[in-house]
Amino acid sequence: MRLVTSEQAIAIDNETINTFNISSKILMGNAGKKIANKAKEMVGYKFNLPILFICGKGNNGGDGFAAALQLHEEGYSVFIHFVIQKKDLESNGRYFYKECIKTSIEITYGLIHNVKNEPGLIVDGLIGVGLQGVVRDEIVPIINWINKSYVQVLSIDIPSGLDCNTGVFNPVCVNADVTITFGNAKVGMFLRLSPEYCGEILVEDIGLKSLEELNIKGLKWKLFNENIIRDYYKVIHKDMNKYSAGKVLIIAGSRGMTGAAVLATYGALRSGAGATVTVNPQSLNEIYEQLIIEGMTLPLDDNKSGIITDKHYDSIMEKVYWADSVLLGPGLGRDVSTQKLIMKLFKNIKKPLVLDADGLFPFLNKFDLLNEREY
């Protein structure tokens, strides 16, 4: 499954609308229908069970108005709480807001205590994927009210308050039973504690163009799941030896962080690798030899510095040719010469490469470089 950041999600919306001439009204209407269908399922198709939409001023709220309108037209009991004044509504949602007004759907405004009806389902359309930083003070009581409501919650696109990129929230976010998101799932939904707050995640097609059709900048995120892992496993044959079972080169560890290299080595062996070679500073080799008893080591002269640097590049590349895959980074440290080595290896290793921990540090604020690899 492809994942996108907040910036990429907004870019996909804009590109779909501006380049492919698909109106925001159509996209919002399609989103409303998907939300309405899930809401009906969650209330068990009980027409008299009140469905409360809590809407903000952005497209998230506009999707909520579109869904409320759809449900009202089908005879469901719907009411809306709009957390700001109607004059502040952003343009994309204005059409569906006006349509809700025409149908006499009950709408309350402002503070949450203005809500009069006891809902059977809450649809969260407060804050979308564009949230950056801290939830505004006036919104915090509303999110707290939702979380204490003891009814099911359906969040639109992402639970309000959850950061689309990092999966963190400050200070609160909606605790949803179901999150219905559009086009692509968002990176933040799968990081840290966010899966607990998203609940069931549904990815729905509303007519947004696919990533293959668009030239969207940024890191190409994918969700690495169990099915992908299965595809990499090989059936063990009776005549298989440790070298045909897979050879892993592990470039890891430095003074004070030898444990990272040891754990990474045993992780590779436990996951099925037949043979491993762990590159290490020669001054620390005794530690590696004592703890890595099932794998091999490649000590490199470090002049007792305790680190691996760019001067070791040629020696490491000789061993890269032996390996089927390479792990680069755990516990390597952040010395400038070590970072140079990491970047050089990243550009020149033409085999499957896993970057971890310090192996990612040179790419800070330069994540787009990670897209340059094909492996």
C-alpha cells in the first residue's frame, strides 16, 4: 500500500483539480457518499439513530456537510455542529453547507455545549491532513467531548489532532473507531500510537488521480506488510547450505554502540540468513568475536578510533560483492567521515540495502535522495 504525507495529499488534490479538470465539488460529493455509506453501516441502518457531524472550516468539514446532506436525503436523522461561524467556511465546502441549510438540517455553532441532541454516531470532520503542530486551545474541549461521548466515532481522512506525517498529537486527538481516508493512506496513520487512534482504516477512491499518473515530489512511502515478507522467503531444500540460504553484510557499530551491531547480526540470522559478515572497527573486534559466535566478522584498521570511516570504503565494497543484501547503519555513529562513507555506499551498492538508525542520519532534510535508489 502506498502512503503519502500531508504535503503529498494536498498536492494530489490540487493536481487532480487543476491538471485533470476534475472539480473539487465532484470530489467532495464523492467523499460525502463514501462517508455516508460507512456511517449507515455503523448505525446498523437505523434511520432514527441520530448522526452528529462535527465540522471545521476546511475540506474535512466540507466532506462532512456533503455526507450529512446525502444521509438526510436518504431519510436518516442527521444534525451538524459547526465549530466556527459560517462566514469563515472555506470555499470548497460552502456549496454543501448551503445545500444543508436549504434542507433545514439542524445546525448548531460554536462551543460544543451548544449541541442539544444525544448522538448515536459522531462523524469527525474537525481537522484534516493539513494540521501542523499544536491543536488550537478552543478545539481541545471539543475533541475531549468526542472522546468522552461513549458512542462510535467515524473520522474523515485522519482523526482530528493527529499529525499526518509523524503520527503524534499535541495535546489531544480524536480516538476513532473507524477512519475513512481518500486516495491513499497517510504516513502518520501507521506510526507510534496512531493505529490505536485511527481504529479501522478504510482507503476509498473518490476520483483522485493515482500517484502513477502524477509527478508528486517527496519520498515514495510504502507500507511493508506480512504479504511482502512472505514473497521474500525461500523454501528450504534438503541440499541447501548456509551460503545458498542468503548472505548478509552488516555494517554497524562503533565505540559505545557495539550492541547495535550484535543485535542486528542476530536479527539477520534469526530471520533466516544463512551467513553474515559484520564489519567492525578493528580496535573493537574482540567484543564482536566474543558475542557474534554464529556469524563472521570483518575487522578494519581504525587506528583505535572506534569508528568506521570513508577510508574503509574500498575494503567494504570488496565484501559487498560477496553479499546478497546489505544492512547499513545501526550504531555507526555520526562522525562526519562516517556520514561520508554512508552516502558513498548508498550511491554505489547495487544490491538490496536496508538503512537503519545512523544510516539515515545523513539524509536529514534530504529525504528525496532516498528515491534515487532502485533497490
